[in-house]
Amino acid sequence: MIDVAIRFDDPSATSDHALERAILHIMALHGVCATFAVIPHAGQHALSADDVPHLVEARQSGRLEIAQHGFSHESSRPAASRPAEFAGLDHAAQTDRIIAGRTVLERAFGVAIPGFVPPFNAFDHVTAAVLSEQGFLYLSAGSEYGSLECARLAELPRTCHITELRRAVSEARRRPHGDLAIVAVMHHYNLQESGAPNAPIRLQDLSELLQWLRQQPDVRLNTLSQLAARYNARTWYKAVRRNRWVKQQHWRIRSVFPRYSLMPHALFRYIRLAGAPT
Ligand SMILES: [Zn+2]
């Protein structure tokens, strides 16, 4: 089975709501439920249900899951070469921002928020510890970030961009590694209708992609919390560690492993033969 989760980053009080409505319409058309990583604060303004009625309605209809996308999506170290809202802050500061952001989203949507997506995909071991202490189920960042040792939290990094999802599924079929998991990330700027220059796909392409996904008998669509719950945090930790190991290998070894998926349920013997961590 190929487990796929789609994560849509950056909806907020001030994001492009017309585009989000069009995306939600396409999701409804094809019966797809995705995880929207929503920003709790736009500047000084805390998100309320009135700011995002389209998201509230879609959530109530079971068409999306809400994840917490940081606090205000502003870098706490603007002078640094890599922006980060959380990484580098101390435990108390990270705790305050994470709890404050989650409270805003829980009030706006009237549900518990199970997952956290750090802005700029930047987090550190303190972020992971705080999320674990606060009872979050998963953390989902970018592919370049490392695994969380011994946390109770499932790490579900991005394994591809939405534009690579078809390729990721085809590749998963060609690799005999047991069950695989794909986390595909989407942003407004991926869509030409956002007005972003060089956007690679149109809403029509997204619609065809979701329709195609639904027609694949070996693909199971998940929200990120459904995906997190398929295995325990330790299994996800090992899957992420395995992918990191693969990335460091010679291309001949890399070529036998999937590039766009995690291997939570990798066939033990196959992995051992290649010398990967089990
Ligand atoms: Zn973002």
C-alpha cells in the first residue's frame, strides 16, 4: 500500500481565500481530504472563525484537517541566513508561542489541533521537546531536516512537492520496500491562478491529479494525523533515519531506494542487504 498525505501550507486570515475556495471545491469534487497548515496570527491579529469561514465550513464537512503553522510565520532571527520562527529560541519562548498559536486555532476551528508545521521548515530539538510535552501527535517539516531522537512525536517530513506526486507514486510502485508513505506539500504559489510567476500547475492540473490519485487502487489517502497514527513514533523515527542514511550513499545504492517516500514498513532483509539502518 502507498500512503499519501497532502499538506497545504500558509492559509491564514490574509491569504488568497478565492484560491483556497477553488482548491476546496476540487477536493470536494474528488472526495479528497488534506491537511491545511494554518498560520494563527497575521501580525497582531489573531485568527478567528470569521476570518476563514471557508476553512471552518470545510473542516466541519470533514474535507480538511487543520495543523498549526507556527505562530505568526515571522522569522525570529531576520539577520540570519536561514529564517526560523522557532529554532534557536529557548524552551520557555517556544512553549509560549506554540501554546498561544494552538489556542487561537482551537478557538477558531473548535477542534483539537494534532499537528505542527514549523514555518520555513525550521525547528530544533527544543521545538520537538515542547511539541511532545504539549501532546502533539506529529511534526511535519521539510525533507532536509533530521530525525527526532526518542521523542513521542511522529516526524512526517515532506517527501515531495505536489508537482512531483505522480512521479512519487510511480516510483513507489517500482521499489519493493513494503508499504511506503508520501507527504506531498503544496503552496498557493504552485498554482498559476495565484498570480505567482513561473507557477508550475493550474487548478485544472490539480483536479486531474486528485482524480487520478483517487483512481489508484494501491494508493490510500490520509490526513497527516491519520498517517501519523498508522505507525508509532519510533517507527517513523526509524523511517526518517533510513531516508537520511540513503541520501548520504553513493548513487548506486540511492537508486535502489525510493527518493520520494518514507519506508516505515521496509522489508527488513532488503534493507539489511543494502546495509541501511534497520
Ligand atoms: Zn509557510
